[in-house]
Amino acid sequence: MKLHEVKFGTACAITAALLWVLCTILVLAMPSLMLSMTGAMVHMQLQDMGWHLNLAGALLGLLAWVLAAGFSGWLLASVYNRLLNR
């Protein structure tokens, strides 16, 4: 089954955007818990640090992740389709 590269990339970008917005909301709602969870995910002790979240940073991060996920999804689908033709 061939993948449509642009549609797959778009789906990845939309998914990344939804996850970024959810994560941002969780950081705003529960900063201490999210900092602890983030530290556990990266195997670091982050309790002495804090979040420096503002609207511009959140939007810039959203844009960066959407572009990265969209491009990665497109690239993944392109490679997959080329491997099907071998």
C-alpha cells in the first residue's frame, strides 16, 4: 500500500500540533508535576530549574515542531514508497 507523502506529512504535523498544545496546557496547569515528569523522561534532576513559558516561546515551539514533524512524516512516507518499488 503506497502512502500519500503530503497527506502523511500533514497528519504528522497536525498530530504534533495537538500534542504540543496539550503539553503546553499541562505545563501551565501543573508546572511542578510536569517538570518532575520531564526530568524522569530525560534522566535528569530538574527540580531546581523552572519553566520559562511565554506566548511567543510557545508559538515558536509549536511552529518548529509542526515543521519538523511535517517534514519527517513526508520523508518517512517518501522512503517507504521507494522501498515498496524495489
